[in-house]
Amino acid sequence: MTALTDRTDDRWDDGFIARSRRVGGVDVDFDLDRALDGDGDEGHEGDEALVRAVSGAGSDGGKAPSPPPSPEGQALRTRLEALRQLVGLSRTRLDGKTLAEAGRVLDEAAARRGLSPQHTVVAIAGATGSGKSTLFNSLAGVQISETGLRRPTTAAPIACSWSDGAAGLLDRLEIPGRLRRRPRETSETGALRGMVLVDLPDLDSAVGAHRDHVDRVLALVDAVVWVVDPEKYADAVLHERYLRPLAGHAEVTFVVLNQVDRLPGESADLVLDDLRRLLDDDGIALGEHDEPGATVLGLSALTGEGVGELRDLLAQFTQEKGAATRRISADVDRAAVRLRPLYVADGHPGPEIGEAARAEFEDRLAEAVGAYAAGLAAERAWRRNAGKACGTPWLRLWRWYEGRRAPRTLAGLAALAAIGGRGPATAQTPVEEEVTARQRVEQAVRAVADAAADGLPDAWAQAVRETAVRGAEQLPESLDEIAVTLGSAVTVPSARPPRPAWWPAAVLTQAAMTLLQIYGGLWLVGQIVGVLEPRLMPPVLLMVAGIIGGPLVEWTCSIAARGPARRYGQDAERRLRQAAAGCGRARVLEPVAAELLRYREVREQYATVAAGGTKLSTTRQ
């Protein structure tokens, strides 16, 4: 392309007195004096300028029928739907500020997808004096954006559209009608049909409103052409504030080194190599060797060197009609990277409560209700009942006498202390014991919540703990009721355990031993009083057999009763354990499991959202 000279006949002059006029259903501001001046070339130029300004605003509002979606478009639609589901499932778990970025991406994606897919909006951005306005005019073929030594020169975004139907896109960028232009019609214009070029104010302008314009438009355009010059291509503001945060948008990024005509010899290549090094340090992938990434080239907007190459690249980029999809995909990637710490915990074995944690939780609840002590008490009750039935009458009489001598209330308290629960004879559990049981329950809840939340992202770990605490609010009282109802069933003296099959035979044998003792004693007494014939040996043998046989039967029964008594105690302990575990599952474990299931759902949605990112993974690393 030949050098572009300052042509006053092609310059668009807004004039000092602007008027608003309705043309073709669109409000257009123009210089009324020049438009009405029909004499001379200036009047003709005003008419052409007016036509160029008006033709950029199509009557369709920037909306056109959408073509069939490409595979990339289908994938983007799936990711956006997953992101929408992700935000919906997370609203009650994460604060609004955390999800604000994802919500903005969804809103902007919906707004862009509702506008013309046939147009590609490209912004030209750069620092003061980089020559971006000159490049903008060179691509348009007509001086639209004002250039000069005065800084800042561009005060507001100016748009140039190569085809109709972009009004909705420009409305979204908040570019007024008086700042919308059309390029010069040349043989090269058709290749750029569909492109909307926006010249932005200086990104390092001293005027805050100018920087606000830059930030607002850069968040909405489909692609960006960053213009740098040999003096400020390494500027920290450019790299730290813009290029580095937008590193994931490399495929919709062009970086051009302007003013290469000022660099002698091979200096331009050296500066370009250093520029590529800086971009690589920023994390921006470079589109070299047919790889996707940013395009870097050198040119001179003043002499036209390299402008034709950039125009061809923009033409190819526009005709592909995939810039909007790639830009939104990059925005989703960026949101996914920021959301990753909220949904992905590297090294977490899986969102579930482990069997070890469940078993430990149930053991602690069983300890809180005294299940082990109750089982021992049930075992002692079974053996005591066996001793009463199979023991010698004389020993039973002695135990009865000892029981009469001991205070009943103290014996009852001792029994209750042995099982660690409440008996029917006491009104209240000792305060220390009640506090200890409550502390055990709270400790068990904290332990299982920590085990379930181990390795989860902070927000979801906190949600799991809060769910466990809410479910455990009435858990100690429920466990107390279980201890009273089931615990008393194995400790009340009147409750007799079931008897084994050999029990009647043992009772009859013990009765026979007792009868032998009585019969032998009566026989011996009869001999002493002279009623019976003196024969000392038979009655003595009978008495000795009864005296030895009774304790022997009792000892044998105690040995035989150990197994059934142990099984009876274990069964009582198991019933109490199962009741306490069921209460704990209903109040704590199941709500926590539901919360973990919710986390699994959002993590799956996040995996879909992050599927397009090359550095994203929800699998264990």
C-alpha cells in the first residue's frame, strides 16, 4: 500500500455545530452547515461523509439470522450451559462477589451471541504516540481518526464498519452515531466485509475517562490489535495491566510493532524478537509454525510498509467468522481459571465419607450412649440370672441376706454408674457425666465433618462443616432418649434374659442335689433320735454327694453360661450401637453426604466448563 498522505478532501469533519437528524430510522449527528452547502467540493464531501456515517447503522439493529453452529460453537454452548448450571448450584454456597465474574461472562456471552454473527469487532489499542490512529486511518483508506502531536489525540472510541448490520454491535459498545464511519470503497474493501474496526483512546492517557473507555470496550470486542512502538513496546502498564491478564486470549490478539521505518538495518528484527520474548514471558502463546496464538508483525502505518500484510490477516480472520466464539471461549477459560480453587482440590480422593470415618463416628456415638458398658451390664445380668436359677439354695439365701443389708439406692446408683446411662430409679444423670457425653458427641461430629471436608476447596469444606453442625444440634438429646429406652431394657432387674435349652436340666440337677442333701440329713437325724436303724455311711454319702454336687453343678453352669451371656451382651451392645448409629446417620451423615453429592455435581459442571482450557483439569494430579 502506498503512503497515506493528509487529504483534506477525504477527512471527516464533525464541525463545530452538530445537529441531529433522523435518516432511515437512525439518529445521525452531522455538520448541518456543511451538509446544506450544495456549492463546491465541500458540499459534495459533506454529503459523502453523511452517507458514510449513516450506512454503518443497519435497520436490523445488528441482529442477523444465525448460521448453523460450528463444532466450536456447539462446544461453547455446552460450556456456557454448564457455567450457568455451575453458578446456579453455587449461589447458596459462595458469595456473590466470587461468582460475579462468571455472571458477567454469561451476560456478555448472551449479549454477543444475540447480535450479528457475520461481523467481527476488532479494536485497535495502544499507548500514547504508538500510531494506532494512523494505522486505523490507513486500514480504512480515509482519515477518520484525528492524528497529530497533541496528546491525547483520540478522546472517544471511533468505529469504522465495512458492511451494514453492525448497529447493534456498536450500540453495545456505546459508540454514538456521530462516531460511526464507513471506509473508502476500494478493490480491497470486499475482503474486509464484515469487519468493524474500533479506534480506542490511549490506554495510558492522563484522562481517567479515556482509560475507562479502553477498559470497557476491550471487554466487549471480538479481537484486539495492540499497537506498540520501538520506544515503549516494553512498557509495564501495557504488559502488566493488559497483555498478561489477557494471555488466554492469544488467538484473538494481534501485536504489531509500528514505526519500523525508524529502525535502521536489522534493528526491526531484533526489536521484534525481544517483543516476542516479552510476550512469551507474559504467557501469551505466539502463533508461529501454524500453531494457534497471537500474531506478531512489524509495520509502518506512515509509509504503508507491512499494512497490506496486516490487512490480509484481518481479512482472513474476519472471513472465518469465529472470532466471537474464540473470544467468548477465552473469557470462559479465564473465568474457569479464577474459579478453579473454588471447585477443584488436587489430591482429594473423592467427595464422599470414607468407611473409616463412618466407623469412627459410630464408635464415638456408641461410646457416648454407653453401648459397651450396657453390653457388659447385659452380660452380667444374664450370668446373674443363671446363677440364681442354677446356684445352690444356701448360696442364694446368703446373697439374699447380703442384699437386704445393703442400701437399695446405693446399689442402684452403683449399677447406673456401671452402665454409664440412666436407670428408672434415678431422676437425672450426674451433671459431669451429661457434659462428658455431650462433648463426646460434639467431638464425633467435628471429626466426621473434618474427615468429609478434608481436601475440599475452602468454601465447600466450610459448607460441609456447617451442615454437620446444623444436623447435630439435637443429636445429644436424641442419644439420651436412646440410652434411656434401650439402655434400661438391659439393666432393669425385672427384665429376665432368655434361657438356653440346657437350663431346665441344670435346674433339675441342682434340685436333685439339694434333695439328696435334705434326704441324707433327715436320714441321719432319724438315726440319731432312734427312729431308724443306725447305718451312718449311707446318709453321709448322700449328704456329701449333694454338698459336692450342688457347687459342682453351679460351677458347671457358670462355665456353660459364659458363651450365651457374652452373646447376649454383644447383642444388647449391637442394638444400642445400631440405634445410635441410625440417629447419627439421619442427622449428620446423610446431610453431609447430600452436601458432598452437591459438590460432586458442581465439580462435574466445572469439568465441562474447563474442558476447553489446555491447562485445566479436575482429575487428581
